[in-house]
Amino acid sequence: MKFFLTVIGLVLVVEGLPYFAFPEKMQEMLAQIQKMEPSQLRIMGLISMAIGLAICYVVQRTAWFQ
């Protein structure tokens, strides 16, 4: 549980960093995202999840990271 909460905390730090560092740019990007079709956003989300899952799998299965 400690590891899980640490990961959630790190995700929030990484997600919040662009908003802190580049707030105007993030507003522009969010305006562009609102114009996108839901199907495009769904595909982007699916691709992001697949990449994240692949990274987790490789890290867990590779002896170099242990």
C-alpha cells in the first residue's frame, strides 16, 4: 500500500508540473483538446495506457532494474 500511494503521489507531481511551469501553454492545449472528437481522445488514452503498461511490464521483467 505504501508503494501504491507513493506512485499516486509521483503521478500527481508529474501531472501538475506542466500546469505550474507553463500555465498559458496548458490553457492553449486544453482548448485544442476540447475541439477534438471523443473517439480521438479515447484512442489517445488507449495508446497512453498501453505504453504505460508496457513500461511497467518491461521494468518488472528486466533484471537491470532489480
